[in-house]
Amino acid sequence: MSDDMKNVNATDRPPLRAQNVPQNITRRHAEKITEEARKDSSASAGDSGDDKQYSLNDDRRVRTLSPGAMVAKRFFRNRVAVTGMIILVAMFIFSFIGGAITPYKEDQLFYRIEEQNKQYASVVENGEFRYASADGENFSSLAQSKFMLSYINQKDTFESGGEEYFYTEEGDHFYGIYRASDMKLVALAAYDVVASSDGSSKPPFEIQYNALRAFYGEEKTFEAGGESYSVEEDGAVLKGTQEVAYVSRFVVQAVMPDVTLSRQFKDELIADIQAGKSEFNFTDADGVMHTYTVKFEASKNAWSVLQSTKTRVYDTYGAPSREHPLGTDRNGMDMITRLMYGGRVSLYIGFIVIIIETSIGVIMGGISGYFGGWVDMLIMRIVDIFYCIPSMPIIIILGATMDAMKVDPQIRMIYLMLILGFLGWPGIARMVRGQILSLREQEFMTATEATGIRVSRRIFKHLIPNVIPQLIVIMTMSLGDTILMEATLSFLGLGVKFPFASWGNIINDVNDTFVLTNYWFIWIPAGICLLLTVLAFNLVGDGLRDAFDPKMKR
Amino acid sequence: MKKYIIKRVIISFFILIFVAFVIYVLMRCLPTSYLEEVARAKSMQPGSKSFEEWMEQLKATYGMDKGIIPGFIAWCGRAIRGDFGDSWKWTVPVTQKFHDAVWISFTMGLISFVLELLIAIPLGVIAATKQYSKTDYAVTIIALAGISLPTFFFASLLKLVFCVKLGWFDLGGLIGRNYQSLSAVGQLLDKAHHLVLPIVTLTVISVGSLMRYTRTNMLEVLNADYIRTARAKGLSENKVIYKHAFRNTLIPIVTIVGGSLPGLFSGALITETLYSIPGIGFVSYQSMTSGDIPFSMFYMVFLAILTLTGNLISDILYAVVDPRVRIA
């Protein structure tokens, strides 16, 4: 009796038991009531004279209930069943009318603007030597570390790669490095960095070296490459009056490779950092003001400049709000709208599957029960075979196959209905056959035979209508089962697929533990809808069975 | 009786062969399978054969190159000898994998089955004796709610409350993180601890139908003439209900309980998958979704056998328990 056996053995009818013979009890019951009522009224009418006894006036009419009305009366007296009915009506309104009046579409996406702090630039105050080697010279990193060693040991010569070098201090933490063999300047080592004003590549070595010398020395002008330059007090290197480079101990680098930072930006940023501000405002060339957050990161000994940009992102897992009473789902779709459309899908599938099941079941069961003999034998063996085929595994395998074949979700839904319907009919066929076996022995069937009514008419006009009560009950009950089955498959990701919503695939999100823990509004409402609907179908089915079966009268 | 059983067994056997054939045809007609996946992976390797060549070779290796009818006959021949081939996904013989997985499912099923009986039968009897009382309504609604409760939703709720909020259990799996370092008793307790939520889920989901069944049958018995007689001769109400009525209610209950015993081996596909318990249900779910034909074939035929056995047992029990039933 595990949950799976529930699916495999849809009906828990014990085998070999005699079927309850209906014998049109409802009808007889109604007739009995009519008769009783007639007796009562004639008794009361008897006192008031003989002529009145035969009058056909309205006051003499006896109010009787048709069998259908009796069933309805019994049904509506059952409070539990009425509750189920009300839940069902509510669910239908929610799914079908709600889906029509909701302002959103099933797969409408919602966005939200999110402020994201992205790192825009980083600023490092240079606290170590940076090297630049002269044109045509290669001052290797090995040589750099040799230089570093001798600098720490306060010597002024070092040796690397079989070459002897010496260096002279030419400014604050600024050294020129010469090769001893030909006394040639091969590299410079300095804390300060000479950067081009336009943010492009580094200026040539000659300019770098001479600019640094000029920056620290008395002579504020220098010649390089046939051009003359001058160096200002703040480190700007001018060619004529145009600034081409500048000397600075701060290194400002943009994070994105395609962004070049202007000189002005760098200057203002460094000024603000030196003033210890944590916010930096910059008005660019177009007059637009940008605000940046400056954060010092001790681990890197650097400042990072964060720019807050507004990005449009999918409103995923948005919390419930006025616009979205149940929030939004993983894809940024309105949850309550998805629930409504999901309800539609679940109910549609339920009804269509039941219609398929019942049609096959009634035809097979009817033929089998009416003809008996080898036809009955054959059909019942087919029923036995279908009964033994484990439906859940089959549907799972077919679902996985459809996944692999990437079947269109719309077509997939149709296949799902066909498969469920085709696997579900044996229970109904057995029930119909059992009823018909007992019904066809009754007098009214002999009468139909005597009057020479066609066989098909006999089955479908006289036998099947007498099975309708049981049929309605079993249909209502299996509607609930079918919806549950569909939801389970969709939950496993093998049933209804995105972009279509179904209560099962809405709950599917729970497979993500983060959703399970943090976003109750995603899956609890869908689960409650599902539970209520299936429960309501069962309650109504139960109530109908009691109402159709007068033995259970209170 | 003996003749009847023999006849039933023979019919069941033929039905089984047909069911196996239907399943076999279905499996063979599926356009994709695990083999294709393997062939695709192998043909991706540098300097490998083409996909078609690999497919041919794999099909020949696994005996999938025969036609459907010869293939089915070959399958039947091997199956009768207990050889169901090697599982493609698990790369061990199907029967071995089955043996590894089935006992955990059986334990789970048995415990929840016993719990189910202990809860459902008393509640069903009480509900029937107090028909239309508040207790009766409560029991009916609880039973129907249990039947209507989607397994996956209930399991998720349990996980949220007991695993996430209270932190009493792990979210899934059969063994904890420190399983290897535990003593033998500790290991057993660890497994038991992990099985609590699955068993609760199984019990709650399936208790409803038995409860309703008990109630319906008890009601039927209580309306019988011999109960009126018992009351008329002045027996106490307790004696009427528990001695006369309940014993007669047991007849259909024993029938259905007997019939569902084989089902204990079938595993709880959904529940095991939800809690990642490596029982037969979860194992075959994984096999089925990855197109492992030998294992899926075996599992489905196994389920069919269980269903047939269950029906047979309940039919025989019905005749055995109720002396009024005579089988020709």
C-alpha cells in the first residue's frame, strides 16, 4: 500500500466480490415516496367531500421529487460534500475567470532595477620600485631583484648576468642604473610613475627618465627626441603648452580594459583620496556628474573606486508586494498569474484524461458485459494486461524520452493526456462490465429484446444510463487522482513543461534547497491549491456516492 | 481449491508474458537510450569511430541488434533462468543491483505498513461506530486529505519544518556525513534516523485509503442482521462491536492487506526519489530516466509480478478467511 501502489492499483476493489446491484433503487425509492405522499394527501382530502377528490386543481397536485432531485437533495444535505463543491467552484473561478481578469500574461516577464556596485578603478599609492628599461636594453627581472638587494644592503653596485651595474640616486626614490662596462644608462627605478595624459601607453623611456630628472632637479625643461618639454611643479609634463604626461606616485587603473581614465579624473580622485573622502564626485567632459564610492582595501593596500550602475534584471523571486500578491518566480513571472494558468492546465488535463478514459472504458466494458462469452473473455484479458502494466514507470520512461527528443511543450501536453488516458481505462471498464452483467439479467432488458431494439441502442440507451451514477462517482474520484498524477510528473520535470505552468511544475522549484528555505510563497500556495482541488474532487465524489446510494440514508 | 489456484497461476503466467512483451516492445521502440549516449560520448573522443559505428558495435554487444520478436524470445529465455543481463547505468548485473537496493525499500515499506495498520484500522472502526459524529467527520476528512495530499508537497513541507527550521534530520540520503566513523550500532541508528521522514511520508500518504476501506466495511457489517440479533439478545455494546462486528470486518481487511503484501517490495518511487534513499524505487527512477533498458525491463516486469501475486493472494485469502465463499 505504498504511494506507488496507489497509482498502480487505482481502484481498491477487492476481487471476486459480488458487485452491489443497483436495481434502480433510486427510482424505486422515489416511487415509494410518491405513493406515500399520495396516500397522505388523499387521506386529508377525504374529509372535504367526494367531488373534490377527483378534481385536478393545483392544490390537489402532489409535489414529488424526481430521482435526480432526490439525489441533489441528499447531496446538498451532506455538509462535507457541499464544502468540497464550494472549493471546486472557487478553484474554477480562480483558474478560469481569474486567468482572464488578471492584468498579466502567463509568461510575462518582470524586471527590476538593481543598483550594482561595480569596481570601476583602482588606485595604488606606489610603495615599491617600478622599472623602465632604455630602448634596446633588457633589464631583466633578475637584474631588478639584484638591484633591490643591493639597494637594501645600501651598496651602489650589483652584478647580474655577467654584467656589472652601478646606480646613482637622482631624486627621492629615483635611481638611474648604468652598466659598468660601457657606462650606459640602461634602466631607471623609481617610486613615481610617468604616465601619458591621454591614458594610452607609457611614454618612451627617454621622456620618462628626463621628466623624472626634471621633476626632482633644478632644471625644469628637457629635450627628448628633438622636442622640448617642461615639467610643472605638480608633475605635469608639457610639450609646448600641451600636457603630454605627468609624474605621480599614485597609480590609477581602470578595471575594464576599454575604459581610459582622463588626467583630470585621476587628479581629482587622488586629491579626494588624499583628503580621506569616501565619496568621489566627478563631472565629466559632457557635464554629467558621476558619483563613486572609494573604499580602502587594506589587504591589497589599494583603494578601489566603485561605481554604482543601475542594471535592469529579471525580478526573480520577488517578495510578495502590491503588484505581485504572491511575488514572482524564478523567471520573474507573476506567481499568482502562473497559479491561475497552472490551475487551468491541471484541470484541462484532468478532464480530458477522464473523458478519454471513460470513453474507452465504457465502450470496452459495455461490449464485454453485454456480449459475454469469448468477447468478454478477450476484453477482460486485455484489461488484466493493462491492469498489470505499471503505469508510473511507463510514463516516467516516456517523459524522459520526450525530454531527450526535445518535444515541443504544447505537443508534449497532448501526448501526456493521451498516455494517461490510455493507461487509465481498465478500472472503468471493469466497473462498467460488472454493472452491466447484473443489469442485463433484469426484466427491462428482456423487454428491450422483445421489442426488437438494436443492440447498440440497447447497450448505450438502456444499459449505460443505468451505470451513470457509478460512472460519475468513479470519474470524480479519478479526476482527483489524475490531477495528482499529472502534478507528480510535472514535479519530476517529466510532465507539463515551461513555458506552460502547472501546479506540479511550479512546486518543482523546491528541488533547489534555497527556494525551499527562503521562498515559501513560490511553492506553498501551489501545493495548497493542488491539495484543495484533489481533496474537493474526493469529497464531492464521496458525497455523490452517498447520494446515489440510498442504502446510506441517514 | 487446488485446481482453482493452478488455473489462476497459469492465467497469471500468460498475462505476465503479454505484459512483458508490451513493455519490451515499448522499450525497444523508444528512439533514445543509454546506448546512444554512450556512443555519442565515445565518438566525441579524438580519433574515434563514427557515432553510427559505435552504435552498431554497442547494439551487437548488448544484443539489441535482433528484431523485436527474436529479441523478446531471447530475453524471456534468459529471464526464466534468472539472468536479466547487466545494467547499463550501474554496470553490474541487474539482479545484483536489485538485491542491493530492495531491502532498504522493503524495510521502509514494512515499517510504514505496520504503522498504517495500527493507525487506520482502529480509527476506521471508531469512525464507523460513531457514524455522522464529529469523530467520524474528522476521520473521513483526515483520510481524504491523506489520499489527496501530493507526496512531493507533503515531503517538502516536512523537509522545511524538520530539516530546515528545526534541524532534526538531514535533507536527504540514507547515511550521514560521519557514517564511516560510527560503530555498528551507531551506523544502524544513523540509517534509522534518516528513514524517519520517508516512513512518516509514506504512512501519512497511504493511511487514508485503508482507513476509509475499514470504515465502509465496518458500516456494512454494522447494518447486518446478526448485529441486530446480537444487540437484541442483550450483549454489551463493546462485545457487539469488538467481538461480532470487528471480526467480520476483518475478512475484507485481511484480504486487501494480504493482497498488498507483495507491494512492499515494489519500493516507493516518489518518496525514495524525494529523500534520495537508494532503495529500489530511486534506483529504478535513475535507470529509467537514463534509458537503461535491462534494468527498466526488469523493474517493470517485477512490478507486474507483484501486482499479479497480490491479486492472487487476495483472491485465495478471500476464500480461505470467509467460509461462506466457495470456489468452484
